[in-house]
Amino acid sequence: MGRLFALVPLAAAVGLLAALAWPLFEGRNPQELPSVLLDKPVPAFDLPALGAGEPGLTSTDLKGKPVLLNVFASWCAPCRAEIPRLQGLAAEGVTIYGLAYKDDPEATRRFLDALGNPYARIGVDRDGRTGIEFGVYGVPETYVIDGDGMIRHRHVGEVTDRVADATLVPLLKELAK
């Protein structure tokens, strides 16, 4: 009877390991964070502009053609690292809108002045409410929005050359057809 009780922790450990490994055997990528908003309209929002005299960012700005919405912050190291790639995409004609998430506007301005500004428009989401509506898990996150304002893809993490070339650009081209 004592030996049987000694096997209980082992059985519990095997069960926990199986539960954690299950997504790998289903073919899902454990790095991906699925979004409940995929194939749904962007949440309604109306954010103030970063600078005086500049336009803010609204949900209606994300309609008309496929675009990227990049959620970033000046305090985010991967956001700094992805700025050159975002600038390259913007130079190639990709429209990128920025959502400054839980950031001080002055810090955001310094960040963009130092690194460059790839964004067609920037909305300031100081309290993070719009980010919450999008289901933002952390920054950076980038959303592909189609011409009808529907969320078609969510990328969590830095936009690298690999991510841009293998996923974002092909999807934007497909949606533009």
C-alpha cells in the first residue's frame, strides 16, 4: 500500500507533463498567442495625437486598404530593435499606424526623434484601454488589418526581417488583391 502512494507524485508529474506538451503534438506553436479578434472588426476607438496639430488615430483610419497597426512603447527594448525594419516597410509603401501603449507622450516623441518614425499616424493610448480592447498581451504587437477594418493576423513580438518577409508582407499583398 505504501508503494502505491509513492507512485502518486510520479503519476501527477507525468499528467502535468502530458498536459503541457499536448499543444506540441496538436501541431500548434506554443510561441503563438491566438487572438479572439481574428477575422473580426477592429474595436472602435478614437485616440488623441502624439503632437499638437497632428491627426490622432481612430478605428475608421484602419479602413480602406490593408495596413499594419503596431503597438509599441518607448520603454520597450524589442520596440527599439524593430523600428529599422518598420521604417523599411514604410519605405516600401506599407502603411503602418502606431499605437503608443501606456507611454508618456514626451518619452514617445524622444523615442521616435532618436530612432525615426515609420508611422503614418500615431494614437496615444496612455491608459491602455484601447490595447486592452485589442487583447494586447505585451509590446510590441503588430496587427494586419484588411481594407474592411477586419483583423487578419496578430504578431506578438519584434517585427524581424523574417517575420516581415515570411508573414506580414505576403499577407498584405494577398489582402490588397
